[in-house]
Amino acid sequence: MSTSSSSEAVSPVDQSLATVPAHLVRRVHQRHARLWSEVVGDEPTPPQYAVLHVVGEQPGIDLTELGARAALDRTTVGRVVDRLLRDGLVDRRADEADRRRLVVTLTSAGRDRLAGVTPLAAEASRRLLAGLSPARADSLLDLLRAMLDDDEDDR
């Protein structure tokens, strides 16, 4: 009985795309979006979760630092914070030490939402990496961080 490798089962077009990083990243992103939707649902979105997570770790963070820590550009972080404000999950106010600086904190509802969704987000990540051994998953995360550390202009 002959065994075939996974590359033999892939069409020539698919095989050539298997060497294109952007194609692979897009496919992984699609898988993550599907898993996020299945496990977490529609709310919060991954960017909303990132903002809740960062604000939960650093209450009173200003919008510029929040954008940097959540890897969101200025416009996106503003829209996400506006949405979370409307949903009653964060509070935005002027910093008492520098009234020109806006800072963000979680509301009680925001803390509850973050506590409830964090295990779901972890489950989505676990499912995304489920086909990899723990060592390969760690290597993948190291490689992804290295790629992102190399270019801070991607926001």
C-alpha cells in the first residue's frame, strides 16, 4: 500500500499558493474569524477584545498608548472605544494631571464582559492551534512575534 504525502493531494495551483505567506496568513485569519464567531460570537469583536484586555491590564491608559498596545491605528482605536462606550463597557475621561489627555478605564460591566469572554478567546486560540504540538505552536507564536517586531509601521 502506498502512502501519499499531503503535497501530492494538493492541486498544482494550491501547491504554488502554499509558498505565498500572504495567502497562508489570509487562510489562517479566515479560520480564526470562523472559530471566533463559533466560540465567542459576534461581540466583542477581536479588536474590541484587544482593547478590553489592554484596558483591563492598564486602567487609565491613554488612547495613544492603548492603540500601540492593542496594535490598532488611531482611527480604529477611536472607533472601538466609541463602540465600547456606547455599550457601557468602558469610560473615557480627561486625565486629571493633563486635561488634554484622554484615558480609558473599564466599567463594572466591562470587567464582567472581559472576565466572561477571556476563557472563550483562549478556547478559540486553542482550537486554532489544535493541529500543532505544543512545541510547534510555541514556535509559530515566536515566528509571528518576530515578524511583527521587525515592522512597527504596520499599524
